[in-house]
Amino acid sequence: MFKREEQYAGWDRNPRMPSPPPPPDSCDCQFHIYDDPEKYPPRANTSYQPVDATFADAERILKAIGFARGVIVYPTPYGTDNRLLLDILENLPPERKKNYRATCILDDSVTDAELARLKAAGVVGARFNFMAKFHLPQPKAQTERLFARLKELGWHARIHVRGNDVLDYSDVLKAEKHVPMVIDHLGHPGFEGGLDRPNVRWLLDILKRDNWWMMVSNGARGSKMDRGYDDAVPYGKVFIEAAPDRIIFGTDWPHVNWTKRMINDAETVELFYRYVDRDPALIHKILVDNPARLHGFRN
């Protein structure tokens, strides 16, 4: 077994069922997986080390909180080395594989053959980290080339930005009108200063476009609170109201680099319920219908 860096809290290994339980065929659209660093070593300049959170752990957590489907978002410590992702997906039996999809990390070195293998395994998108802390640079020209390759594959792009970073990359992001673009984690807007800030207005404006989506996740991480997370609720509400047919949800398990009271994963679901005032139709749309459409699950 391998260990989380000691200054960070470990994930809760005994989550309870959310109240109410999520509907059948609900999808957690973002969880990460790690494994033995001797077999799957992290890249040299990673911003954090792999943690003790395997795919087997993820399956157990998803079952415990009532989710039948999931999307593996390949974590940044592995960069573009997709061996762990492929080893997991290619060895799942069909009755389990049908419930999983994944996103990977790409750069210009990826070959058409590797992209074909990733697609056959169940990868449906690529994540772009527009955040300096991850040491995964996104040069404009390379980003545009990769977006073009995603279009050919029929994949979506996951856009990981924080605060005003989205304004710095506005030109290259706004230029993409064909690939489905998914903003991760509410765009990490920061929950101080109100909704009438340039980065929040930018996000709300871009969600008017039919190819732009948002994942309403990590509100608890961005909150100044260690329970309840009231400051996240107005942001979740306003983004969902802007594009209810293009909203998805993710737990972001196993919550790496978590610095406060560790959240129980049921709490992540219940915070989402507050964004939609516990409306059953919206819950079903965001947990079942929208992710099925984006990721190619069959309802």
C-alpha cells in the first residue's frame, strides 16, 4: 500500500448513503484512480504524489453512495502516461465496463494508434489543465491542434481552470465552437466577492453556447466552511439555472490535497441536492440523463 502525504487528510473509507439515495443509473462524472508507484511511477515534476486510492476502492465507494456509473478522470501525476488507465479499462469484463468511461491527458506526442486504443477502451474526452500549479503547460497552438483531434474522435474537452485563469485563456477557449467543452468544478470561481465578478460573468456567458457544459463539483473544497458549505450554494444554483441540460456532477474522489475536515462522499451529493432545491426532475437530469448523453451511456 502507498501513503498520502501526511499533511493532508485521508479520504473517508466508510461513506453513508446520501439522503435521498440517487436515482438508478446515476453517474459520478469525476473520480481519480492511483496504483502502485513502482509499477505506475508518477512523472518527475508532479505537483503531488499518487495516493492510496485504487480503482477497486473507487468501485466500492460508488456502490456505497448509490452510483451505478462513473467516469475516471486520469490524474495529473501520471501526465500522458496512460498505462494505468488502459490496464484498468481493457481488463474490465463487459458487464462492468459498460458502466465506465474515462478522460485522459494528451499532448502533441500522442499517436493516432494510441488515440484509437484509448477510444476503444472507453475514453471519451481529454482534460486540459489551464493551471500553472500542475506543470502541464497548454501552449495555444498545441491546444488548438488537440481540440481538432478531439473533434475527429467525437470526444469532449474537460477544462480545468481556477478563478481569473479562465480570463487569461479566454481567446483560445472561446474560439472552440464544435467540441463539447466541460468546465470542471464550477470553474473554481472562489466564493468570495459575489456573483458579479469578471470570471463568474465569463462562465455564465459561455454557458449560453450549446457546446459548453459545466460539472458542479468541488463546492465543498472551495468553501470556507468545513461542513454545510453554504457559501457554495448560490454558485451551484446560478450555473445550473444557466444551462440545466448541460450540467453534470462529480464527487472528485479521493479528494487529494484536502486540508480541512475530510468530507464524507454522501455530503458531496447532498450539497448538489441543495443546488437544485432537491427537485427530483433536475436531480435525474443531472445525475442520469445529461451524463449519459455526454459520455455515451445507454439509458
